[in-house]
Amino acid sequence: SKSEDIYYYYTYSLFHLGDYTNAGFHFKNFSNTFFSSSKAEEMAFMSSKCYYLDASPSYYDQSSTFRAITQLELFISDYPNSSKILEAQDLINKLNLILEKKAFNIAESYYKTGKYTAAIYSFNHFIESYPNSNFLEDVFYYQTKSYFELAKNSIEEKKDLRTKEFIFAYQDFSLTYPNSKYLGELKILRDEL
């Protein structure tokens, strides 16, 4: 119908102007209003894609990223045979990388601000949440350095235990990453204790 075509082009004009919030709303509204249209699936996907394009970088609040993942998962659920499934999954993977980077940045910030116990716990949580991350070498490096800082700055009654924790973390790191660029620095720290 003519109203369908007008709404279709209007919605795409919003998208091409970069107004992803309004375009996303209208793409979704189109697919709900004209649910029997041959364009309904396309519009549902574009609505989800707008959420993706509106997602925040890793250094901002991630509410929009979680919304985008939810919308893309809903699209996959509603249109399991769509030709856009692979693209939707790829967008979800990219959004998950943003969340992963955010989690790493939070843990790293604990280390950089001298909150070493919090850094250790945060890095442990990161490892549990992202066991296949590309950041793991950096995570174990900062975690090992956090153990070192705790051991170095400990009161006498805690020094032995914390030194052992550092040595264990160092050994674990050196076995897991024998060719790491960080290994030389960590050996120097080991020799300091």
C-alpha cells in the first residue's frame, strides 16, 4: 500500500540521517503495524541494528549495549530462518566485546588506583566471565602485579602468605605464557621479594 511505502522510506531516511533512536522506533513500529508485509522481517532486523548502532563505547554506561543484545536476540528468536541471522550474531559478538572491554577496564582501574585486593577479585570475575578472552594475558599480568603489590606493602603477619600468593600467581603466569612480553618484568618483581 501507499502508506506502507511512505512509512518505509521515511523510516530509512531517519536511519540514513543517523537518527538511530527514532529510526529504531519506526522500524519496529513498521514491523508491528505491517506484520504481514514482505518488508516486516527487514524492518524488524533494522530496528535491532539501530539498537546496535546506538550502543555506547566501552568507557560509558552499557545499558544501551544490553538493550541492543536483547533486541538482536529477539530478532533471531522471531525470525530463525532469516538471511540476517549471521549478521545479527556478528553484531551480538561485537557488542559482547564491548562488554568484555568494559569489564577489563574496570578491573584494570582497580589496579591503577592501588586497590589491589579489589583488582584481584575483579580479575577473577573477568576470568570466570570471559574464559576465552583476548585480554587474558593482560588480566593475569595485572593480577600477578596486584599480588606483588599486596605482598610488598603488607604488614609482617600477612607478608608470608601474600608472598606465597604472588609466587603462585607468577608461576601460573610463567607456565601459561612462557613467551610473554611481561615475563621479564615479573621475574624482576619475583627477585625483589
